[in-house]
Amino acid sequence: MPDPEACWDAFARRDRAMDGRFVGAVLTTGIYCKPSCPARRPRRENMLFLPDPAAARAAGFRACLRCRPDEAGRDRLAVEAARALIAGAETPPTLDEVATHAGYAPHHFHRLFKRETGMTPAAYARALRAERLKAALGEEGSSVTQAIYEAGYNAPSRAYADAERHLGMTPSAWKDGGRDVEIRYALVPTSLGTALVAATEKGLCRISFDEDEADLRRRFPHAQIWPADARLAAMAKQVAALVDDPAAGADLPVDVNGTAFQQAIWAALRAIPPGETRSYAEIAAAIGKPGAVRAAGTACGDNGLAVLVPCHRVLRSDGGMGGYAYGLERKRALLAREKKG
């Protein structure tokens, strides 16, 4: 359960993603509601936050007839049951099979599952298989073909299509340290120090500080790594300008590998308006996983596109700076520049 102030903030925003995670009980009316309840909000001092409807009932409160908070808990359990079914299946189950297992009509459960997880049941199954493929490709002695079938794919063609989407490379390239992938790089002077900017033919794959060609080669030991061409030089110039004015944003192509969870976190980071910040808890809640605060912090740390994917906009819940891969002084500087803008 989030801390009371995070709960109050979720109620104030009527955050549907927090439904089923806790309830708010109103001391003056004796009613408990889910966070997204459309009713008028009571004063903060009249709110008590409890972990679930059972705790609210035990404390003498009754369920709101408008938002029906007890159903949110049932919805959450149904989605968890569906996720377990998908994770345990050798081949992805159909929507009808998932919905029947959860006890809902297919069309209704499709919307419910997407609301809770941020993706449809079919997309969730594909993401799970892609993550299994990534893990299998990393096993010592495992061939690409063996990894594909161990991950639950019936045919290599589907595996390659998913891998292009989720890993940023084909399975063979990922397995072999980027073999046959061409990466161009530039070391660019910026007002916050020298930045490494690197890209494949698809888009930027690395923006970092305090790294050089040797670091890039360690990340992709079998890739073909070359100095910048005109295309990358133009992108590197935009990255340098972004360091000076991070609020300006930049429409640059990217090619990064990451799990479905990481990609969701990075998308949530890019959705933070310039000049604003979010807590790690808010980022986790934004992708429908409010209990994954620590994992959200790890995904922020795994961000390979500094400044472009603005992980510097994430703070601790108490307002503290938290961490930053390239030093807190750079993080403070980027935040200060955005506020001035």
C-alpha cells in the first residue's frame, strides 16, 4: 500500500490505475471508495486510507454505492489469475480462454486487462515470450534455435518479429554481442561534459556521459563500430543542444533493447512534461504497476539514452534527488535548466 500522501494524491487525481490497491474511507460519512470514484472529494483531514475493502469494513465503514470499491479488488484478482495462466501456458491462450479462466466476458475482460496492465492479453503474452527469449539467448551454450523454442515460439519467424520489436536487434545479433550490427558513434562536447552518442541504422542506441569508444565496444563486443557519419553527426548536434536546453525536447529515432516493463517505464519518463518531476512511485503507478517501485527505479537506472529519455525528472517520494547514473550534479543542472525554460 502506498504511503498516505501518495494515496491522497491518487484520490485527488482520481487515478484509475490505483483502483484495487487501497481504499479511502471518509470519516464524516462512514463510506469507503476506490481512488477513481467520481464523487466530490472530502477534506484531507476527513480521509483515512486502508489496504483493502475488508479492512474498511472491519473498521466500520460501508462500501460506496457509486464506485463499488469491492469490485476493484475482484478485478485485480481476476487479472492476476489471467497473468498466471498466460505465464504458465506453453502457447499463448486465446482471449476467450483467458476471460473464461478469469470469470468475465471476453470483451469486458479485454478492456479490464488493458486498464490494469497497460497492454492487451495478447500483447502481454508476446512480451513474456520476448523476455523468455532474451533470457534463453543469454544462457551459456544455448543456440539461437534452441532458445527460440525454449521461449515458447512455434516458429522462428514469429520469434524474429518479436525480437526486432522488443530487443532492438535480431536474436542472433543479441546472442552474439551485436554481431553484424553497424554502430556509429561520436564524442560530443557539451556544457555538462563530453557525451557519447551512438546509433544503429535504426536510431540512437546510446547517449551517455563519461564513456568512450572502449565502453561502447564492451557493450557490443562483436558489433561493427565506426566513427560518426553525417547522419549521426547531425543527431549528435541535436543531443548537445538538448543538454543545454532539456526542456526543448528532440524528435530523434531510437533503437534500444529492453523488456516490456523497461520500455513502459521509459515511455512514462518521456511523458513527463519538461520542468516537472515525478516520484518513482508515480512512475510505477503510471504504467499500472504501483507495487513495482523498486523495479521502476532499476529501469530508470537502465535507461541508455540520457537526457533524451529524461530519467533526471524522477525524484524520491520525499523530494530527495534519488540516484543518477552520471552524477547528481548533472541531474541538478538538468532540472534547473528545465525550470528556467
